[in-house]
Amino acid sequence: MVGPGTGIAPFRAFLLHSNRVDTKFKLFFGCRREAEDFLFKEELNSLESSGRLSLLVTAFSREQRQKVYVQDKIASHSTELASVLVHDNARIYVAGAAGAMPKAVRAFVRAPDLMQTT
């Protein structure tokens, strides 16, 4: 699941109300600044601690000199993500920001070498 900014809302609801206990949910969340924009921080950390969320990856684009976005974090987890997409029939859901992010996620999934990275 990729939910930058307010795009996190549908994934939060899904995680809180889903009865799927056998699924390993991975969430990539991005915003500008952790202290100002990290929506549902405590809930998401709790979901990860409890195991309900198997991976929480955050990107705070304005907290370092070079901006880091969720698509950069996806790229840094590309081997693991490619493996679950190819071998476990995983799905990627994107909600939130328009522009470069959805296009970058789509490019990752459509990459011709996705099968070779697993």
C-alpha cells in the first residue's frame, strides 16, 4: 500500500477493520515533515508493533537536504517487493497524491526486469 499524505486514510481504515490475519501488509507513507504531517503516526506504529502491519516505511521529503519520496523508498525495497509481487501474487494499492508518485510506482511494477530481480 502506498499512501502519501491524506492518501493514508483508506489504508488506515482497511488495516483497522480487515479480518485478514494471514496477510502481510506493507505500507509506504510519505509526507513533508514527520512532526507536522505524519498522520496517524501512533496508530500505524502500533499496528506495526502488533504485527498487523508487517512493514511500515516512511519518507519525509523536507527533513534532509535531498528530498526523499515514497517512490524512492519503494526503489530501496525493490527486491523484496518484486519477490512478493511475483511469487506471492501481491497487489499494490496507491491512494493520495497525483503527479510523479503514482507514475513512479506504476513504472516499478511495469519494469521489464521485475522478474529478474526475484
